Amino acid sequence: MKTIKNLKDKLLEEEIRKSVEEAWPLFIDFLKEKKARVTQARKIVLTQVFSRHDHFCADDLAAALATGPNHVSRGTVYRTLALMEEAGFVRVIRDTDVHAHYEHTYKHPHHEHMVCDACGDFIEFEDPKIIQHIEQACRDEAFIPRTHRLVVFGKCSKCSKAQKPA
Amino acid sequence: MKTIKNLKDKLLEEEIRKSVEEAWPLFIDFLKEKKARVTQARKIVLTQVFSRHDHFCADDLAAALATGPNHVSRGTVYRTLALMEEAGFVRVIRDTDVHAHYEHTYKHPHHEHMVCDACGDFIEFEDPKIIQHIEQACRDEAFIPRTHRLVVFGKCSKCSKAQKPA
DNA sequence: ATTACTGCAAAGCATTTGCAAATGC
DNA sequence: GCATTTGCAAATGCTTTGCAGTAAT
């Protein structure tokens, strides 16, 4: 069972090996530029990231590395993931802001949000066309939508004006 | 300073009073239907919700009610907020799933997500038109986008098939 | 009189952090 | 050799929960 691997697994392994082989040098470049160190732990985390399916959560990954020969501590996993995000190798799906925000719904139809990175302000906007496209996408996937959430992160007009070009 | 209120404040107060006056009976209906009880604490939370600006977070609201004559405990605030969400008076902006999910970015362009309420599966989709509309909306608001996140919640084709009409 | 709701404080959970020891440069 | 990283465990911050007392039906 363990010695015999089917073709699919072999291909997957090959794929992973290739991604790591390509990404690791890029990560090294990133670290060097940042004057950060190229460490064993960082390579292990990067490898583990690429060994996982498309979507994973930090804690699962940390759990996988909690024991065994490639042991990396939880703290380091989180720290490295943050680095990898900065380097552009991973993307966080639910963004970092920990606490949930609420808004009134009473006489307040659905709309989308922009959140300013600098001041945290919420800007509301609406676009029926976006909703139409979402609905179409759901039809294409035979997905039955219940609701959706669209948030654009960036800089609001006030903050981008305040911070003049360096 | 305290006795003299300007016009804007007066109008705002009026607005709030009206919303509460309209929403409270609806919440009562909701509670009755659910065979839940109509309590003082629930009215206080509802009032507080409508007294706040469009966006607020649970904890701030709880803090506001932690002391004073309209004292409601943190636990009750969270419980009532959940009820109000169920009743459709408020909407949560960052959804409930606590832990952040990551995904590879390496050779994996930006795309949107559908998440199945039932099985938790992530479905990826892409729609350049949606992105165009987002960009247009940002231009309209003079908002400088850095990135965005679009998640559609609902039921995937597998799960909606599995659960035949009752 | 029942039974649900509330307050409180304690538990939970994902994530972050402080610090001594280890490692890369 | 010196500075950065790591591991560990403790701290954090938001949210949930258990339970005994309180209030609504």
C-alpha cells in the first residue's frame, strides 16, 4: 500500500517538486533583498505550502509540521506564512481583521464595500452589473447562492491625498 | 454643551427613534414565531444597534452597554446580535469562519471563490467583467484598490443534489 | 410554575509575542 | 562573533459557553 504509488500520486509529487524547485530560489531572492535569513524552517514551510491542496489553513499546516523530522513550531509557521504573503506566494482568503463587523440591513439593501488600509473607513458602493455577473457565474457552476461578500482593500481618497508621493 | 443640541443631532436622533419604533415590533414578531421571549435586554441591544453608525463591531457595542442604566452583558449582546442576524436586521461583513484560509498565488492568478455552506468546499471562478466593474467603482470613488476579495456563500452542485426537496 | 434568558466568569480558539537558546551570515 | 530566528509557552483578543440566579409567559 505504501510502496506502490499510483500514477496520479506520482504526477502530483512531480508537480510539487517542480513548484518548490522554482519557488524556493525566488523566496531566497526575496529574503536576501529584505536582509532576512535563509533558514531551514523557512524552506520546510514553503515546501509544505506547495505540498498542500489549493486551499489550506495556517493551523492545519502548523499541525502537520508539529511533529516528525521536518518539525517547525507553530509560531514559526505563522511568521513564515506572513513572509510568504508579503513575498506574494500565498494569498489570504478571509482577511486578517479579526473581529466581525456588523451593519444594519433594515431598509439598507445589499451593497459592496471598500475598506481603507490606512484609516479603516468603510465605503459602500453598489453595482447591479456585478451582481448579474455573480449570478451568471453561479449558474455556470450550478451553485445556489445564498449571499455574497465583496470587499475591496486599498486607499480611500482622503488618505491617498494626505500621503503625497514620497 | 450638553443641553444644546444642533439640528443635525436632532435629526439623527429622530431617525434612530423611528427605526427602532418600526423595527422593534418586527423583532417581536420574529421572537414570538420562534417561541423566544421578548425581553428588556433584547430591546436594549436592538436600540443600540440602530443608534450606531452603519458599521460597528460587536465588541464596541458590547462595551457601550457594559455600564450605565441600560446595562447588558457581553454574552447577551453576542447572543442577541446572532438573533438579529437570523431575523435579518443586521448583516455580518467578515463572515463567521474564524480561521484565515490561504491559497497559492504562484502561477495562480487572482480569482473569486464560492464556498459551500454544507461541505465547505471552495470553488474558484474568474470573471474579467467583474474586475472591470470593480475598477470602475474605485475610479468613481477615487479609491486606490490594492486587492479585493469576493466570496459567494451558498450550496455547491453536489450538496444541493444530495439534499432532495423536502 | 415553568422554562427561557441573563450575567458572570471561565473556557475556547486562532493567532501573536517575549525570551532564552540555536542558527545563519 | 553578532544579529536574526526559532521554539516554547504564555499572552492576547474576540467570541462562546456553563451554570446559578432572574425574569417572561
